[in-house]
Amino acid sequence: MEILGTTLRVCVDDLEAAVPFYERLAGGTALRFERGGVQVAAVGCFLLMSGPEAELEVLRKVAATIAVKDVEETHRVLSELGARIVAGPLASPAGRNLIAMHPDGAVYEYVDRQV
């Protein structure tokens, strides 16, 4: 399993107000999409999310998004190590993903770019 990087998940009240700050901070332009009623802007290593509080409450439980080379391989390795796969693998706007709870209780999203 190859980890390529990590994205920090940030829930914000006002996505439009937050994006310019993070674009300047990261030196890039945000890639925007919507998923499940939540507006998302990916910029640099930040994933900004804004939407209904009920949806954000669920999203806050995921500590970070980890980019991997292959979600299927990640699924196999995590399962072998005793992690519980909560969701996925599924197709998402950013690639295939899965959500796993590690044996210590930490929850992470794993995503690849193989759409």
C-alpha cells in the first residue's frame, strides 16, 4: 500500500469567504464540487466543506483524507491489519474512496485518483 499524501479536512460556515484565504495560503485555485448536499473546495492540502450541520457532523468524524495509489490494495491491507471498513470502496468526484476505522478508533478516508 503506497500513501501519496494527506489532505486536511476543514469544515467552514461560509465556503465563499474561506476559499480566497486558502487559495492564497496554498498558492492554487480551488477545485469545487458538491457531494450529498455539502459544498466542497479542494485547494492544496486542504479540503474545505460547508453545508447542513447534520452532514458536517458526520464529516467531522473523519480525521483526514489520505491519498493512496490503489484503494483496492488499501482495502486489503487495512482489513488484514484489523481495520473496520465503514464504507466503500466507492466512486467519488475525487476518485475511488473508502472510509475505515483503525483499531484505535481513528476514522480516515482513503482515496485514489483512478476514476
